[in-house]
Amino acid sequence: MDIYDGNAVEWAIATRFQGDKDLVVKTNQSGSSLDPSGTHEPGKKTLTTKIGIDATISSDVDKKRYETVNYKKVDINDYIR
């Protein structure tokens, strides 16, 4: 999978991610002072919540189950009367 391809990442999350097993949530992590949603206290680092999503394929699963399907190109003119 190409991690720089947004469509590939979206496909991986849609087909490999289970929220109750594959989501990691870390609260009170250092964040950017520019983040308006963070917790800002004078003299302290900004705190925020960070998440991680595991959309990898388990080593015990047949990788063929996760292959994307490539459809042949369709010429819309073949269907217009």
C-alpha cells in the first residue's frame, strides 16, 4: 500500500480497521500551541489528545482477501442511444 495515496489509505481504513481493536487514544500529549482545541495553560506546554489507527493486515490473514479490484474502463458512449 502507498501511504502517500489518500485513496489507498482510505481503502485500508475502510477494509482493515475495527474501532474497538485498532484504535489507540493517548490523552494529555504535547501538542502545538497553535491548536485551538488543545488545553492551554500559561507557562505549560499545550496538551491535546492524539489517536493512532492500525490499518495493517494481520500476518495470519491471507493478503489476497484485501486486494483491490481493478475494473476495466467503461466508455459511456456505448450505453447512450
